[in-house]
Amino acid sequence: MIGGNGNGSGQGPMPLSSMMGANPYEGIPYRGDQIHVKQDDPQYKQPTIVYDAHVKTFDLSDPKQLEAYEAIMQKIASGKSIMSMEQIIYCKDIKSWRVLVRWGDQFVEASKEDPGARTTW
């Protein structure tokens, strides 16, 4: 089970690695309802990694924007997000840097596809 260890001990979530061998989801936040995953479940029942895409320009002369930019870079460094693009430009008018960043926040979710539920058109 993802999101709880199911033994009532209050010890928190059971690591996916203990259920699935090598853990392809290590460090990626889980969102959604708790699911039960068995190692021998078919691939379509296994959790999937999904992304929330973002694009933002940061003015690094603004302390709040610099802090937000650093937070995103930390999520990328820790593997919770992925960077798709970064463009850094020095702006003479503000005598500082502007950064355009496109990134995706990663999440593990229960698979929504059930091949047995497909309808043929």
C-alpha cells in the first residue's frame, strides 16, 4: 500500500521498495487515494509518474522571486521536479538577472488506465 503501512502501528508509509524491489518512485511525492500495489500486478495497475508543467520568469533582483527560484532549483536538485528549459539573461535596466524556467513537478499517482474497461468504437 502506498500512503500507509497497513499494520496499524502508526509507523507511517511503507516504502515502495519493500513491495516492489528496486523503487523507481524513490523521493517522488505521491498524490491521490491510497492504493495497494503487488509486485506481480500487471503494468497497467502499477503507479505512474505524472507531471504538472510550469513556465515562469524570475527577476532575481527581487528577493521574493529569488527565493521562489531557489526553491524550484532545490526541488529539481532533489529529484522532485525536472527542468525542461532555463534561459538566463542579464538585464541592464535592472542591473540583475532574469531567468525563464520551464519545469515539471513530478508526482506518483495510481494508474487510471484499465485495458479491460476500454470500449471499441
